[in-house]
Amino acid sequence: MTSGLLRATLTLLTGSVLAHALPLLLGPALTRLYAPGDFGQYALLWAVATNLAVVACARYEFALPLEKKPQGAALLMALCARLLLATTAASTLLTLVLLFWQGMALAWLLPAGVLAIGATQWLTLWATRAQRFGLLSAARLVQQGGGTLLQVLLGLLKTGPVGLLLGPIVAGL
């Protein structure tokens, strides 16, 4: 293994370990700040947002690390941005259905969740293309750790399931 590859691997590994440690450590606090029903609402809406975000850029973001020419990468970035915005706008229609037909009060956060998750996927692959592994590690730490810290803070403010959803959304944007 070359020293550059080893350094990049260790950078990503360190960032991932630290990013996952904070949510594990703060998990017990979250379970005391939020009711089981809050976690249920969070899980449902986050699962819907995640599934929509998987196709938000129509998987074109996976071509970013493979593109050899900077002009081609720039065109792919623009395409991914447009597709992500279109998917986010389309998720607004689903939000209206969930709000009015199903009576889900938290559905208004769905488009923001789709945008945050989709942008994270897209920009992660852009950073991979640019070999910005330190940036990737820092971003992962901010998203995972910062999101969990924000969930704890919002839990202390008694925001209910909104706090669980806003934590990762704000950290992802």
C-alpha cells in the first residue's frame, strides 16, 4: 500500500470512528429526552427522505470520481444540482399529501431532509474526486456528531420529534 493511499485511508477511518462515537455516547441521553413515539415519527420521515434522496441525482453523482476531464466534472456537478433541486421540489408534493391526507404534522421537514441527504451524497463524491479526504472526515464528524449534539440541545428545549429531525437536517446542510 502506498503512503498516500494509507494516509487517505487512515484519515477517512479516523473521521468515521470519531463521527460514530459521539452518537453512540449520546444515545442514552437522547432516549431520555425524547419519547418512543418521537423516534417513530423521526424514523418514518427519515426513511422516506433517505429513499427519495437515493435517486435525487439520478445516480449521476457516482460518475463524478470517474470523470477524467474537469469540464465533464463541472457538467456533471451542474446536472446533479438541477436533479437534486427537482427531486426536492417533487418531494414537496409528497409533503402536501402527507400533511393533508395522512395528517402528518412533521411532513413539512421532508423536502429539507431530501435536500440535506442528497447534497451530502453528491458533495461526498465530488470531494472524493478532488481527493479531499481530510474535508470528508471533518464533514462526516460535523454531520454525525453535530447532528446528534443538536438533537440533544433541541431535546433539552422540549421540541419533540421536530428536534430529532432538525438535528441531522441542519448538520447536513
